[in-house]
Amino acid sequence: MKQSRFKIFSDPVHGFISVPQNLLLDLIETPEVQRLRRIRQLGLGHLVFPGAEHTRFNHALGAMALMQEALAHLSEKGTPISAEEHLAACAAALLHDIGHGPFSHTLEHQLIEGFTHEAMSRQLLLRLNERFHGALELTIQIFDDLYPRPFFHQLVSSQLDMDRLDYLRRDSFYTGVVEGKVGVERIIKTLQVHPIEGGPDSRIVIESKGIYAVENFLIARRLMYWQVYLHKTVLAADALLRSVIRRARSLIQAGDAQAATYCAPALRFFLEHPLKAPEALGRDEVIEAFCQLDDVDVLYSIKQWSQARDAVLADLSRRFLHRRFFRTTFLPQTPSPEQLAQWRGRIAQWLVQQGIVPKTQAEEAATYYLTADASQHTAYEPVADPIPVLDRDNQIRELSRTTDAPAIDAIARFVRKPYLCLPKELPFELP
């Protein structure tokens, strides 16, 4: 029997995804990509939206599938794309998020100071390129935007890249938030390379007949951020998990043997050692430890820490396991240092009253029960990364110049919402 040239993955969002049995399938089968099965796409979003159990692996396959579709449509419209370029671009889409840590963005800045998942993705790309004897050279050029046909990089990273098109549709599907549903097929079918030859001055544009699909995409992105990604309970869960990690790190670095023993080895490496990017990303032991780290290590550690002798670590861990998050309260403006000091004082008194810590430790312990931050988002950045539209007269115009400008201006407005997270047991009052 003749062996199939493709492996089929059944995806509830895109249907059947065909992966050729070449470099792409070999990459999918690497430990680095398989690790993405153990990292939730939405971080702690599943604690608010029960269906959101999908992983970075699902998303990686989806982004690659959309890249296949986009390249096919661009080729049909007359842009020459070689087999080597097609393979490299699909590999870039598949591997674009390979550097994510446990719970995706939630702990991105907690394990390595100055860390970005894009920088880690690049490091892992370099390591995979060595293992595959230079087969990813072109993929890395596309990833770094150094390939002299820049439209390939735009398909990997831009306002209308395959990453965003997949995660909005996928996250909408798994959360059940219908406002996030976007016309991905329409957008991909109306993409075009201009000039059509795809030379060094080329870029991805949207044909005028795709304007409303793009508007809907930008509106959906805005709604998904405020309804899902920056949902107040998701913010509370994130704040609590970060407090658990901060407390565990403080104890471990102070020599608490039990906190260290209870911690999963892969996670303990990052809590024992003060690490800063970019220097840390150049060390083999850091990369290797990172490749062993996923959601499972964090959850295991928290279950263990819930029985810790340290009352603060145990309480924070139990709160996380039992979903007793802090209250998130949005504020009209950023709280002053004096207001924060008053809230910390109230929390310190409450911790003493609850018997969690003695008075001498209450002030320091209170810092783990109070988070002051701000959620912020811009759905469209017309100056930094404009969406060019190809008019019917073959002229290129920025999106807001071709459609309802007030609507686009509203989407492009930067929104910042200060908020406070503190225990629900304490009544909230503005000092």
C-alpha cells in the first residue's frame, strides 16, 4: 500500500489540516512543539470560560493551516512563491509561539526578568536549525524580517497575520464568546501582495472588497480583549498566580528547604536563580530548563505548596486551587502611593486578625495580597502598523481613509483601565 504524502489533523475550528510528510511534520514531532500541548492558549482563561482548555499546540497548527491557505491564494493572484519559500513560511507560522512559557502570557515576566516569548522563540528556532542541519535558515530570515521579500514576515507578524486570525477565531470558538467570530476566509481571500511580483518593496494589502471583513476583525479583537483576555476575573486569577510565584521565590531564595522540595524541578530552576534577559537566553542550561517547563509543573508545585509550613504560601496556593480569587476593582485613576499604603495597612491588620501571620510579618505579607496594575489595549495602530487598502483605482490608502473614519478612530483609541486586586473578605472603599 502506498503511503500518504500527508498527515491529517482534525481541527474543530479549521476542519481537516493537511501536513505534508516533510520538514513540517518532523518539526511537529519535536519535543519543543509537543511541549505546546501542555501550555494552555488562554493562560488562566479556562477558570472563567470552562471550554477554553485549548492549547498552544492547537493554535500553532491553526496558524500554519491559515498560512497554507494564504500562500495558495497569493500564488493564484500571480505572486511567485517557490516551494522553498512556502515551506519556510509555513514553518515560521508553526513555530512563531514556540517560546511561550507556562500559562502563556500569565508568567511571561515572572520567571526571567525582561523576558519576551518572541526572543525565546528565536532561540529555539536557532537550536532547531542546528538539529535540522540548516533547514530553517530561510524560516529564521522570515521570522527576523530579514528576507528580501518582506510580505512573508507580514504574514507571520502584522495587524493581519495568521497568528491573530487564528487565535481570535479559535478563542471565540472555545470560550463561546460569539462577538469574537471573524470572517477569516474572507480576509484571506482578499489579501494581495503589492506590487504583485513580491519584490523588496512589496507588502501585504487588503483589496477594497475586504474592508468590512477587516473592520469586523478589528472590532472583534477589541471585544475579545475586554470580554476575555482582560476579563476582571482573569486579571484576578493572574494576580493570584503571580503572588504565589513571588512568595515561593522569596522563600526558596531565603533558604526554605520545604518550599524548594515541594517545587517541581523545572520550575525550581527559575525560582532559585535570578535570571535576566537577554543574557539568560544565551545560556544552554536556561534554554534546556525552559523546554522542560509547562503548566503541569506549576500546578504540581501549587498543589504541594498548599500544604507548606509557610502560612502565606499555603493560603495563596489554596486560594488558587479552590478558585477563591481576589476581587478586581477598576479605578477612575491610578491610585496614589498614600492610597496603596492605606490598603496595605488594612490587609496587614486583616492577616493578623485571621491568624495567618504575626504582626511583625504582616506588612511584608500584605504585599502578596494587593496588586495595583492597569489593563490596556489598542485594537488598531494606524501609525505604527497601518493596514493598507488597495482601492479599485489601484491606489494604496490607509484603512481609515477608505471607510468610516470615526469607527476606525474609535477602534484605534488607546484605552487604559487602572485596577486593584485584593481579598474579597475586605470591604472595598476608596481611601
